[in-house]
Amino acid sequence: MVRTALRAILGTEPDIEVVGEAATGAQAVPLVRELRPDIVLMDVRMPQIDGIRATECILAGTDNPPRIIVLTTFENDSYVYDALRAGASGFLLKRAHADELVQAVRLVARTDTLLFPTAIRALAHTHTDRQGSHAEAERLRERLSEREVEVLHLMAQGLSNTEIAQRMAVGAATVKTHVAGVLAKLGVRDRTQAVIAAYECGFVSPG
């Protein structure tokens, strides 16, 4: 029923095409490799292979992998944070309204900002199982330029490229270059992973 509802909602949007669906994580992994979607909506709790393991398999074993949004019943779910750590780009509650679902897909496709940054920050505050040391935070800081440090802090607040440009009084193209530099130096594929990495080492405090 959930998959039918998701397909019905997304299928009415002129800029979104639903190319496939799977009932389990085991089915999802080979299907993603076959269909090559841009976005995957992934339930975190599934039989055979859960959404966390399926996310890891898709991102590790697929050339130019899709961006993954995990679906959950409970906002403060440790499975969700584990999925974000595994490489998911964001999460969405199953009770979200139709317009929130559509907006989330478009937002993650653009990768211009975090999906629900306040909720991600709360998850990090609750589920980070280790407190990064000062030395770890400093090592991360040393890898980034002064401008990239500023950009990472603003990314963690959930600001878009346009908002960061306004805050820093620079052009949007300059911000995009700084964001790309942050991702490359941290070895991550999107903004969510950069912010999670910053939380994990204590560079940014989720509290």
C-alpha cells in the first residue's frame, strides 16, 4: 500500500518518472543497478536486507550511484542515522504530506541543501556514538581552506548555495566551488555526508 501511494503521488508530477519498485532490500539492489534511477526511496526496515545494508550495497557497487532518501515511521530512529552514515542523502517520514514527498525528491536531486537539517542535527545529537576529539576536528579544519571551513559550518545550518552566497557576500558560483572543494577534501559525495562527517569528528556540534 505504501509503494502504491508513493507511485500515485510521484507519478502525477510532470518532472518525475517512477521507473520501478521493489518489496525487499534484496530485490532493490539489483533493480537499481538495472534501471539506474536518479533517486531511490528506501525503507529502512525491510526483510532479507534492511535499508541500511541495501544503501551500502547500492552506493558501493554501482557506477554513478543514485541519491537515496530513506523512509521511516519514526523521526528519531537509530536506523535512519545509520542509513545517513552509510551514504543516504536524507530521510522522510512515511506520514509526510504528498507535497513534502515531491519537494524532498526535487531537493535531493538538486543537492543544493540538506533535507530537513534540523531533524538531521537532532539525530546526530541523539545517535552519535562517539565524541570526536579536538585533534580530529583540527585535522579536518587543516584540510580545508578558511572559506571552506565557513561554508561547511553554513552547510550544517542547512543553508542553500544562494543563502550561503548572501551570507558570505560572494557569488553563487564561488560558493559552488567551495562546496565542491569541501566534498572532495572530505572524500564524500554530497552535503549530507559532509555534515555527518563534521558531526562525527566534533568539528560541528549537533547540540
